[in-house]
Amino acid sequence: MPLVKRSLSLHGHRTSPAQQPEFWHVADIFVNSEKRSLASLIAEIDDNRDTDAPLSSAVRELVLATLRRQRNTHSRLYSQS
């Protein structure tokens, strides 16, 4: 599957991180649920990532962590039923 680039400004500089469409879909759901912009999420990721880690990798890590949290939340809810 081809990568999709999203262009945005990050601390006054233009950047275009590339991800698979599925990762962008989850990122979009995440920012919509938090009522924030994608640019603000990417800026937060950039501010907190290891300087040796590529920005696109840091975005993927956030998406995977978000999915894990959701899975764990759903697992706990269903195990209490």
C-alpha cells in the first residue's frame, strides 16, 4: 500500500510525514475525539520524541499505543460483564 503524505507546519517549518492510510485514519479519529488539530498532535509528538527517532516512526508508535489502550479498555469492560 502506498504511503500518504500529510503536509503541515511544525514550529514554523513545513513538513510532510508519510504514513500508510490506516495510520492516518486512526490519527484522525484520535484528534477528532480530543477536539484538536492534526498539526497540534504532530507537534506534541515531535516535542516528546527521541531526537534519533524519525517523526513518522513516532507517529506510528502513538497510533499503536492508542490502539493498545483501546483494546485493553474494551477487554476490561467485557471481562466485567
